[in-house]
Amino acid sequence: MRRPRSARALLATLATVAASAGLVIGTGTGAQAATPLPAHVFAPYFEAYSSDSPADLAQKSGAKYLTMAFVQSDAKGSCTPYWNGRTGQPISSSVFGADIATIRSRGGDVIPSFGGYAADNGGTEIADSCTSVDSIAAAYEKVITTYDLSRLDMDIEDNSLTDKAGIDRRNQAIKKVQDWAAAGGRSVQISYTLPTTTNGLASSGLAVLQSANTYGAKVDVVNIMTFDYYDGATHNMANDTQSAATGLYGQLASLYPSKTPAQLWGTIGVTEMPGIDDYGAAETFTTADATAVYDWAVAKGINTLSFWALQRDNGGCPGTGGSDTCSGIAQDPWYFSHTFEPFTGGGGPVSDDFSVAVAPGSASVAPGGSTTATVSTAVTSGDAKTVALTATGAPAGVTASLSPSSVTAGGSARLTVSASASAAPGTYPLTITGSAGALAHSTTFTLTVSGPGGGGTLVNGGFESGSLAPWTCESGGAVVSSPTHGGSYAVKTAPTSSQTGECTQTLTLKPNTAYTLSGWVQGDYAYLGVRGSASASTWTSSAGWARLTVPFTTGASGTVTVYLHGWYGQSAVYGDDFSVA
């Protein structure tokens, strides 16, 4: 992981980003669908914290698409997004709205990026700052509807790469936004901008994408910052861009095994830093490097080509590294912009493509019961195609059907899932796939079959489904891969000064019957108990895993709620391997 980019850290909100663009000034109530970005797009960063006009620099440089850096909260703990964290720059059409309208009138567009080094370092990246998943999703939706966007970027680096709770909240919020967008027929892409080694993502960056998979958040573009390696070596920056992207390709192939090579390369973005980067002369991206990277990017068919930042694309400070206003090398003004501009539109006409989403993303049914959800599709590029829909992964005794079984992209279908009386209790991921010719996109619906009435079965007690369902947790609660007592996953509660971080699951047991709730816990003031037709609990404080047991006897209804929580203002509590017998 790179050290801080000192030049940018002085400016209050900086870093890197990647993405592309998609806007038309919205009204804030936004049901209209923004125009999708080209399949291949050049979108350099615009330093939105400067006094420059994005429309003016776009016209001068010839860059039709811009990545706008950055959106963040004004203070740690806040859930309100602002441009550059400045309360005087709210998310409003009065801020950058006229510039964006002008850029669009010239056939271009913009994409806001959340985060950036300063926000990631200081805790004002919105998902690090805000502990409510719903509020984070609302912030994303506000930016989307205010500017009628077709892509958001998440710039995750420095402390944000190690904030596991923030990473998980962010991906949960992205999933909510994607479901919301699909239900409204809106196409919204998500890109992640991440630091890289010369051989692909470090483990911290890869963990961000793995979390997205866990929570069902679709990542459309993984953009790597191919500069500021800080490894003490002298670099050929063009060669290292290619080796870093090739390493990323292999990582994405493992994460998304159903994608074709063309689709994998089409998920990759690269962001350069023209001239001398923050590390110094050993990391200098030259004009010759720009030509080599452009030719390589076209040949591979990557999604996004970018650089930090538009204001640097001039030779006004020879020998200076890491400046926000010049490249530090001898160059003509706008040389890098002019070199990369033809990349937009890349491999011919925009291909027809679509997305698939399901809402709600999970449900619980008892044996003999059924549930429904809405499967939505949206056009993400080109023209609407006929999409065939299938549901797979249903266990024995469970059926899943779609009506209609095919739609025109932009349409929706009803998913009906029914569990027979003999269906085994458990949590099962069902895969909903949309196919159109050689294209196929999938999403996951998590079904929980609860224990038969009176059976006393607690579902997903070991969290090995990788998701919470059918548990529900207060804000910040999540499934984690470490620490665990058994298997691969456990649950983490998130106590704060205003909540205990409680996680719960409701069961219908035999009336007037004795049971014992048991489970393993770790942390200070870990409470395990039941309420409802029975009331009993116990607690412990333990630095390692400790087993708790709670005997109880149900009342006339037999319905109880099992709970785990910590205590106000205390540290996180972990739980695993719960059962009721």
C-alpha cells in the first residue's frame, strides 16, 4: 500500500479515482434514466476542490468525460455528503449543475467519486464516517438523482482499506442502491478505485471486492491507480501498468469465474499520474509511456482510461513531483489528454448490455410456505435485448419460478419461491440469471427455510451462508471472516453510544417446552438471551471464545426472539455456532 500523497494531503481532499461518466442534471426526484457511459471511456480526474470550472477545462483540454473528485462528509460521524466535505458545496444542482449541463451539451458527461486520500485518511469517507447502511445508501441516491448519474466511483485507499466495518457498510449500501435503481428502471454502474502493486491488487484491495461479493454488490469497474508504488524501485511506468492490470485480470477471473476474457478486461480501468508522481523521479510517467499505454488499452479493450488530474496536464513546473497544477516534465499543454481522448468509444459501437437485480434480496419461509420477489432488468448500454430469466440452486423440496420467463431489458418479472412441507431448514443462495445471446448476468436471492413449527430450529447459527439472513442486526452488524469459532464466518455486532448492536432471530417453538440456547461469544459485555414467550439471558466478557448457555421455557405462543448484543459505548462483540435444543 502506498504512503500518503503529501502534495494532495495539504489540500483537504484529494487522491485518486477512476471511472467514467454519465449525467444529465436531475431534479432530485429522479426517475429518468441517465445515458449509460460508452463501453470504453477516457475520463481524467478533475480537482473539484479547485476554483476551476469543469466545463471550461473540459473544453480547453478536449476531454469530453470527467471524473469529479471528491464527495465526502464534512466531519467524521456525519452521514451528509458534500463536495470536498465543504458545507458550502452541498449536493445540489446549484453546485456544478450548470457546468455539468454544459459538458453534456457537448456530448460528454461526468462521474463523482466518493472518498479520496484525505477523506480515507481522516475518516470522512461517507461509509467510514456514517454507521447507518440506509443513510449511506440515501447519500448515494441523493448524488445520483441530483445529477442524474449513470456511474458512481468509490476511491478506497489508506485507512479505508483497513476499516472492515466501513468496507462492509459500503457494499451493503451499494447493494441497496442497485436494487433501488433496478426497481426504477435506472442503470447505475459502480466503480472501485484502488491502489495497486505492479502485480495486481494487494490483499487489502482484494478484500474490498470479496466483501462486495459477500453482500451481492455488483462491481462494474475495478480501476487501479498505477502510480505511487513507494517500493524503492525505478519504474518503467507503461510496463508496470500492463503488469499490474494483468495481475488484476487474474484476480478478477478468480472472483468472477463466469466472465469471459473480454468481459474481464472490460471490467478493468487504469489511472495514471502524468509526469513525476508523489514518490519522485523514479516514478515518472512520460509522454512515450502515454502512447504505449493507450495502444495497450485499446488492444485489451479495458473499460476506463484516466489520469490524475486534468489540472496537471501541462509542463509548467519542470522537475517538480506530485504537484496538483503541473506534471513536472517538459510537455505541450494537454498532451496527455489529447493522447488518451480517442480511447472513448474504443472498439466500435457501444454493445448492447443489461443488468439484473432482485428485490428484496432475501426472505424466510416456513415449510409449506412461499414468498415472492421482483426481478428487475435495465439497459446498461446499446439497445434493449430480450432477456431469458432462470432461477437455479433451489434445494430439494423448494421450487423457484419466474413469470414471465423472459422480458425485454428494462422489464421485470415476479420470482415465486415455494417450500414443501418436507423442505429441510437452512439458508440457500438461489442464483437468478438473465441471458441474452452470449451475454449472461446473475444476482443472488437468499432463501431461508425456517424450522418446522415446533421444531425448535435456529437457522444459520454458524453464519456459514456468508450472510446475516434470517438474522437482523442494528446498524453496523455484519458477517465477518475473522475471528471465527468454527467454520469460515461469524457475526460481529457494532455497539455505539446509542445502541447495543443487537442481532436477532425470531423462532416459533413448541409451547410450554423447555429449551437451551447455546453459542460461542467473544468481547466485552457479550449478552446472549431470548425474549417473547420466554425471557432469559446471560453475559460474559472474554478476550477469547467463551461458550454461553441460556435455559428457558416457552409460553403459550412458543414464539421467542433470540438475541446477541454488546453494551453501549463498548467494543464489538462476536458470536458463532448458535443453536436451540
